[in-house]
Amino acid sequence: MNAARLVATLGGVGLLRPGPGTWGSAVVLPLVLLGPLPCLALAALVAGAGFWAAGRLLPGGTEDPGWFVADEGAGMLLALAALPDASWAGLAIAFALFRLLDILKPWPISWADRQDGAFGVMVDDILAGLIAALALLALRAVFPEVLP
């Protein structure tokens, strides 16, 4: 497997069935143990590598193939960066929020998803992660007993 495909599949996770996007989101969950700033830094690293891999593997206008899960990894890491600690409740809420946003694609996620090339492949999930992170921060402010 070449380097771009290794990045795109997050080391082969994108080849798992069923639900490669769910697997791509789940594989980064243990990284919540590193804390918010490392998750944010890793989100940027995975996003940059994902843009590079998408540019190499997916010609302009290509839809986001199921096996390309670097975008899910980057988005999920953004959501995890909003968690102050690694509680099971926070992890479950972050995962559910991100996957729901990724699947339902409300605006502006739907807009990004319609864009061509690496931008369209990567940015919809980055926006889903960002929106999930903002929702987690809001939930934490309103329900500090659930997300301390």
C-alpha cells in the first residue's frame, strides 16, 4: 500500500466493512486520553495529511469514496479536542454528535460536501468536527455535571 493510500485509509481502517466512516471515526477515540491540545494538533496533522492524500488519490470532481477515512479521523479529533477529560459520557456524546453530523450533513456541512476535489472530501468532516466541538462546549456550559 502506498503512502497516500495508507494515510487515506488511516492505516487500512477505511477498508473495514461495514461502515468504514464509523471505523475511521472510532479508531482515533483512544487519543482523547492525550488531552485537548494534542487532539487539536493531531486533527491539524491528519487534516493536512488527508488533503495531501486526497490530492494524490482522488481526481477533481471525485466523490468521497467510503475507504477514504482520513477526513473522519480529522473531524473526530476536532470533536475530541473539546473534551476536558476522557469521561465515557463525553466520549459517547462526542462520537454520536460527530457521526450524526457526518451522516445527516446539515448546512454548512452539506455545502462543503458538494465541493470538488480534496476540499469537498476533507472539509465536510472538518466542519462536522468543528460543529460537534462547539456543541460539546455548549453542553458543557449548560450541563457541567454531564461534561465536567
